Amino acid sequence: MARRIRLRYTGLIVFASKIFSVFTGLAFLFFLTRNVTLTDFGIWALVMVVVSYIIFPHSVVNYWVTRYVARGIKVAKTGLAMNLVISLLGFAVSLLVSPYIAKMVNADPAYFMVGSLIIPAWYLVLSLEAIAGGCIPHIVGYGFVAFEITKVILGLITIVYMKTGLYGAFFSIVIAFLVQAAFLLTNLRGHVTDGTINLNSAKKWFEMGWIPFYASLAPFLLSLDVLIVTLFAFSSLPISLWRAALTFTTIVSYSTELASALYPKLLSGGSEQDVETSFKLVLMFVIPSATGALILAEPLLRIFKWEFVEAAIILRVNVLTVVLTCVLGILNSVIIGTEKVDIEEDASFKKLLKSRLFLLPTLSYVRVFMYLPAICVVSAIIVNSSIEPVYLNLPLACTLIGLFSLIPIFVYEYMLAKKSLPFHFPVKSLAKYTLASVALAGITILFHPKTAVQTITSVFLGAFAYFSVLFIIDKDTRQLINSIMSTFKLRNPK
């Protein structure tokens, strides 16, 4: 029997938290970019990438925590205990490698060592989010808001007023994670205090741990593009431009959060109707946000510093990649959310190897083998041939290769998802969202913003035009808005 997970409500809450983070995230980066050099901003981006590398083993435990909790099995304490040990090991590794990575870009190793403090705090949050993801996924959105508010307040104090630069930024992130963890822990206390540390579950997860490790290793390998570019450039400047562009394409990717409840829903007995609903929610927001990012690339980047405007072409190419990735998020949920081999008593290595739990990450490795060798070759050509500007062409080449390597994977996963759970892709809804986006495009082009205030104003006007048109032509949009209004008026979300 399906657990009581509210699909649209959860998706909207998590998505709303991400949209809120657009403003807090831009504010934090505005504080940072206006108070450090372009090179230091690149170092900040590199430290955060290195931290994300060390964080990646969290999925070995959290992968199973979400699946087990969604099915009503009490494993929260077990997951927290296992992640505590892994996080401390990761922190130690980060301290050991920091001097060597800092030397690559002629940076102070202290930046990387202080940044390492983020690792245990982030691990704690990820552990709690994995628990919440299986039982009450909407509180992940509220926890994220707590993180963002704390981050901005502390960033304003430490970066702007105290002038502590990157150190203040790292301090703000660590404390913000701890506040987020405290919020999640308060709301999950019934799940965390219930049950004991189950050594049998821990043993089984380690025995099947190769599945999530195998799944998480591929994205980890894909993310090595940052280090590859840094090694070829011997500078943090390409990463600085790349990170600035990714800031706004990440905003577009937030649309995938609207389908955040689909995975636990399918694990506990969802249907093809849930898949179609998720497609509509995601497309309703990803289409206009992608349209806005494509049109407003230059003025958006100008919000930080005029030097970042060069990255507009990177932003535009990456927007196309992100749109495909958002749809892939739904397909992934269908592919592994309908797989039940892991709860069988005789879940042998052979059975897991033949399951979709293994097949899905294998597709990511196919992309790895297309992407990484290609960017190594192209980066070598750009640097050795001095194709100027090298600092721009390196991340641009990686972005283009990333897009083209994703397309065949997307096509195959779509066919695989349809086979796993037959669903109807909402073509008519997509056409309506595209039509409404024309109004958004018209407003933003006519407004032709130059300053930060004008850019933000044009975004709001474009969004208003989009949803006004959509409200008129789309029944589902009217129902969604009525549902939202009922949620706030009656406090009884549908």
C-alpha cells in the first residue's frame, strides 16, 4: 500500500524552497564576487568542487536509507551512525590532499583546509534528508530555506562587514548546514529515535553497497572535468567563469525538484498517472525558466561583475543540457523506483547485476567514456594551439561536449522508462507551456534590461505574462493554482 506522500504538495514545497534560494544564492554570490578577486572566486569554486568529490560516498548508505524508510522499515539510526564514520574519514582525507590541490592553482592551502569543515556538516544534512526523503519529503524544502536564510545573514556579516573573504564564506556555509541539520532533526525525531542501530541492515547495505557506489561513481567521474580544465589551464580563471554560468543554469535545474516526491511514491506503490503529473509540473516551470535564461544571459551575469558577461555562451549551451537533465530526473525515478529486486530475500549479486539498479548507472558510465576523453583531447588542443581566449574556450568546449554526450543517453533512458512503467508524455501540455513562453520572451526582449534591478524586474514581468497566458489556456494550471490557494486558505493541501 502506498504511503501518504503528497506528490504535488511536496514538489511545490521543495521547488518553492529552491526558488527562494535563487535570491539568497544570488545575494551570497553577490557579496562574495564583490569582495574577492576573480581568481579567489575561482578558488572558492574549486574548494566546493573538491568538497563535493569527498562527499560522494554518502550515497552508499543514503541510497538504501531512502528506499527502506519509504517502505516502512526503521533504519534511520543505522544510516546516521554509518554516515558519521564515513564523514570523519572524508574530513581526514580532505586535510591530507588540500596542500597538493592548492599547489595546482598557487593558492593558500588554508583555504582548502578550512573548507574541509563543510564535509561533516554536509554529511549530517544529507543523512537526514535521506531519511526525510522516504517518509516526509516536503520538510527537505523547509530545511533548505533554513540553510539559505542562515547562509545569507552570516555571509552579510562575515564577508561584507567583517571583510573576512573566503574564510567568512566557508564559515557561513558550515553554520548554515548545522542549522539545517537541527531543523531536520527536530522534525524527524520520531523516526530517528525509533528503532536501534541494526547491524544486519548495515551488513546487507555493505554487501549491496557496490550498487549505490557504482551509481555515484559515474557522476563523480563526470565532475572531474573541473580538475581536468584546471590542470590544463594552471589557473582558477576558467572555473570562475564556468561557475558563474552554472549559477543561473542551476536555477533552471531546480524545476526537477517538482518531481522530488515521485521516487518515494513509486517505491511505495505509485502509478503511471503520478509520472504524467510529475512531467507536467516539471515542464511547466523548466520551459519558461530556460527561455528566460537563454534571452537574459548577459544581463544575468552582469549582476555579479561585468567580467562575467563573457560566460553568456556557456550559460546558453548549458541551459539546453539542463532541460534534458530535468526530464532525465523523472525517467530515472521511473526506472529505479519500479525495481523491487533489492527487497527480495535472495537479492543475490547476480540478480542485482541483471536489475535496473545496475543498468541505470551503467548508462552514466557510457557518457563518462564519451565525455572525459573528449574534453582531455579538446583541452589539449585549445591550450597547445593557444586558441584565445583559452580561459573561456576551455569551459565552453566542455559544456558543448557535455550536451552532445547526453543526447543518446536521454533517448535510451526514455525508451527504458516507458518499458518499466508505460506512461503518456504530456505533449499537449508541453505545447501550451511553449506557447505561453512566447509571451515571456516578448516581455524580456522588449524590456531590454541593463542594470540588476531592471533584469530582476523583467524576470518578474516575464513570469507574470507566462502564467497569465497559461492560466487562460491550460486547465491543469488553473487546477494547480486553485489547489495552492486552498492549501493556504484551508491548510488542507490536496
